[in-house]
Amino acid sequence: MRQLALTALIIFAGLTVGALAADLTIHQQGRKFSSESITVKTGQTLKFVNDDSVPHNIYSVSSGNEFNLGSQAPGISTEVTFTETGEVQVLCAIHPRMKMTVKVTD
């Protein structure tokens, strides 16, 4: 009985971690991000997925977390790892109304 409870706990913990990892994906569709803000920990990776029918160019010039994904065609996904704490403004160079904030914490 004890072994069964331990096995169930391990499976539940694994599913919980998987669910949290799934939350670290931002979709681009309808010329907008799937979330206006997300919080990640220092060193975590956020995947940007272009589910739209048009290209996007996602970038940030926020100090310590600068990146530019270049032209990201429909169906492409790219990962960004955030290394510095603080608020990161994420924009699309093609669609100025596409904006979101990534809060990076310790």
C-alpha cells in the first residue's frame, strides 16, 4: 500500500511539472500574443510559437534580456532563455500593437 501511494505521488508530481512547463509557451495568433504577461524564473526558457498566418519578428531591448528572433514564419517556434531579473517588454517589429511583459524573478 505504501509503495502504491509513493508511486501515485511521483506520477502526480511529474504531471504537475509537465503542466508548469507547458505554461511556458506563448502563442502568436491573430496578430497578438496568447498572454499579455507571464512570470518566469531566472534561467527559464519561454517558447514563442507562431500559430498565425503571417510572419512575426519578436524582440526585446530590455537591459540584460535583449533578443531578436528575426522573421519568424508561420509554424515556427523559437525559445528564449531569460537570464536577468526584472520586467522584459516583448514586442513585434512587424505588428506594433503586439506587446507583452515577461516578469523574470529569482
